Amino acid sequence: MAEVGSALQHINNRPLRERVADMLREAIVTGELKPGQQLVEMELASQLGISRAPLREAFQTLSQEGLVETLPYRGTIVRKLTRTDIEELYSLRSALETFALQRVIRRGDPADAAKLRRCYEDMLAAAERGDLKAVNQIDREFHNTLIELSRHELLAMVCNMVSLRVRQVMALLNERNTDIRQIAYNHLPIVQAIENGNEALAVELLQRHIASSGDLIAEDWKSSEEEPDS
Amino acid sequence: MAEVGSALQHINNRPLRERVADMLREAIVTGELKPGQQLVEMELASQLGISRAPLREAFQTLSQEGLVETLPYRGTIVRKLTRTDIEELYSLRSALETFALQRVIRRGDPADAAKLRRCYEDMLAAAERGDLKAVNQIDREFHNTLIELSRHELLAMVCNMVSLRVRQVMALLNERNTDIRQIAYNHLPIVQAIENGNEALAVELLQRHIASSGDLIAEDWKSSEEEPDS
DNA sequence: CGGCGAACGATTGTCGACAGTTGACAAACG
DNA sequence: CGTTTGTCAACTGTCGACAATCGTTCGCCG
């Protein structure tokens, strides 16, 4: 059999719980479902035209990913994001990507650096034409590529979890007004340091890069902290 | 109302899926359930006297923790551990605990160092009386304490996942014959470096400590690599 | 005798219904 | 009027049954 559509076949035959989890995950990280919002099983199930069983299993997946929170007999809500959560997300992300970066540099394959440079150039092009959405997407791609190049599946799994929630955080902030070009420019010295095999410099730059965006986000977060309850 | 039994109440009322997950998790990390072993839903359910629904949800939890692997329409098996898995486990563990260590040292609370020293002394005492089981348990406690002291809940969650699988790896190796006292002694310089606030040294020692045990384990793993199928 | 295809058994995926728990509101008591 | 207790509705937890899928085996044909 040809390989044609082998991926698509799997998509069609994929268990309902996974497709539902994907849909809900996307809705959460894009901010369509807001933190604190209650997800009632029966309501969502009939709305999606499915039974509660696969929906509950999808909830569990999202719960393990930290996107929702389930309290016994009390229901499931989209997890609220506190300032502490955000600080933890970005600090752990920094540690994880530092680890990935070290592995990539120590392997020292020029093809890896080339791949990252290509990412950077795509990002730059998107920035030049003012496409903020594309810049953000390619920014994610850049970091994902770094993780993949580290060839560490366990790390990739953990990073995926963290990245999802970072995406959620960014989606919840109403259209950041940061200098779009600056985002792209920030990645250049990192790419160069990797190309030169300068581990110490690359690590320093990456940590500064992540920490600065993290601080920026955390600072803006005081807006949606304490909401009055009923 | 008095606080009587508030903890017990929760334990008794905990959802079945969690109690089942706990039981299966324990069975897996202690090696009672062996890698590759198939877990048939109907069989286990009737054996435990429960329905398949909560069992399936327990499977999902374990799947997210990396302890089992579920293939659609093919069933759930205890995840097999390859040498690559072990290398990834220990290298990630090293990176995560390094991160925790840095946070603890940078906070610089003497009470933290004292707590770790107490762990070390307990471990030493257990080693002196030749109690290997206790030494292993306190060793886990030492590392868990380090994580908790970093006050980083997200990190704690990820570390917990990794630690579980490390426990499984250690349980699967037939009674390591390492020098029991050496395990305890290895922790002393780390504690001292923390007490002195010497971050660079502490990190170096911790990484060497984890890497060495990881290498030791990985080396012994060639025994159970390729088993013939059927 | 070997290769191919269709039925079979075993197992998982999904569903609808029932049982148990929680929080809130209302009624009774001091 | 404040506190306690009874009741209820909404929701989650659990169950048993039916549908879909996979690997295998058996039979058929070349």
C-alpha cells in the first residue's frame, strides 16, 4: 500500500476522545474558552453530539496537561492562571530549552544551526511585512525546532505541555503591542551563537530572551488577577 | 465542627479511578507488573470488581505519566523501557534537579540546607545498619525534598513523573550490588556545597551524581533489551 | 502446496441509564 | 433573628450493553 494519506487515515480513525481533546485544547489555548469557565459534561456532550464517556476521557487528558482542573463531584473548569503560574511556566521553559540548546550545540551538527537560521529568516520576513500572527507562529516553530533537534522525546513531551500553556497565556493577553520586528531580531544572536558553537553565550542569550518575555507577560497580568466572586 | 477525620473522609471518597490508578502505578513502579505485559480491561475490571469506565480513566492517567502505552483498538501494555528511555530519563532528571538546586541556593534559606542535611543523616544511618530498602527510600526523599524546597509546583509535577519511571527502572534491576554506603556518602558534598551557597560546585556535584547513577543503570540494561516476540 | 480473502474471536470504543455526592434553598427550631 | 436540619435539583461517578476495529485463522482457489 502506498503511504498516501496514512496520516489522514489515522486522523479519521482516531478515537473520539482524542479528536474531542484536540478541539477543546485548541479552544482553550486560543482563549475561546476562558479560564474559570465551567465545562458541564452533559451540556458539552449533547452540544457535540457525543456521549459523556469520550468527553470525560478528553477532560482527563486536558487535566494532565494542566489546561483544566477537575474537582470530584464538582465538575471541570478551564484552569485559572495566576501570576505564579506564569512565572513557573516561563522559568521552567527557560530551564528546559537551555537543556535542549546544550544538547544541540554539543552535538554540533551544522545542519541543525542551518535549520534554526531558516526559521529565523522566515520570522524576519513575516516581521518585515507586519504579519504578527505569522511571527508568533514561526516563533513557536523556532522553539519547537530547537526542542526537536535536541532529539529527546521525553523532553519534547514535557515542553509540549509547557508550550501549550504559554500559548494560552499569550492568547489571553489582548494583542500585545510589542515591537514586532524586535521579536525576530532577538533570535539572530542566538542563532549566531549556535552556529559558532558558543554554548555559554547561546545559553545566556536564550535565558535572557525567555526571561524578558516572561517578565513582560507577568507584569501585564495584574489586570486580570482578582475577580470578585458572585 | 471539629476537624476530625477530614483526611480520611477524602481518602474514602476519592474517585475510584484515582484509587485504581494508585494501585496500578504502585504495581508498575515496583516491577510487579512487567514491561510489555498486556492489561486487558475486562479482565482487570472483573478482577478488581469494578466496571471498565473508571479503569479506562486510570489507564489514561498512567498513559500520560508514561507508565503504560495505549494503542487504539489494540490495548494497553506496561511501557517497555529501552536504553534510550533510560538515558532520557536520567538526563532530563539531571536538568530538572539542577534547576531546582539553583532556585534553592539562590533563595539561600539556611533552613532548607538543614532539611537536606537531616535527610542525608537519615540516609547515612540507614546505610550504616545496612538497610538497603531504607537507603533507597530516603534517597528518593532527598531528591523530593530538593524539589519541594524549590517551591515550583509545575517543576514538582514534571519531576514526579520522571521520578516514578526512575523508580520503575531501579525496581526492574535485580537488587543492585552497589556499595550501599557510597550512595549515602555521595550526598554529603552536595549538602555541604548548598550550605556554603556554592552554586557552581553544587550543580557540578549533583549533575555528576545523577549522571553516574544513570550511566551505571544504562550499562546494566543490555541484559533485557531484545526479547523475541512470540 | 502456497497465496489470497472472508469469517471469527477477542478486545477496545462508544453509548444510554442508574446511583451517589455536592451545594443551595427552604423550613423548623431555639 | 440566627442556627440547624430537611429537601431538592444539578451534576458527576459508575455500570452494563452494544458497535467498531484489529489480528488470526480457516477455507478456497490458483
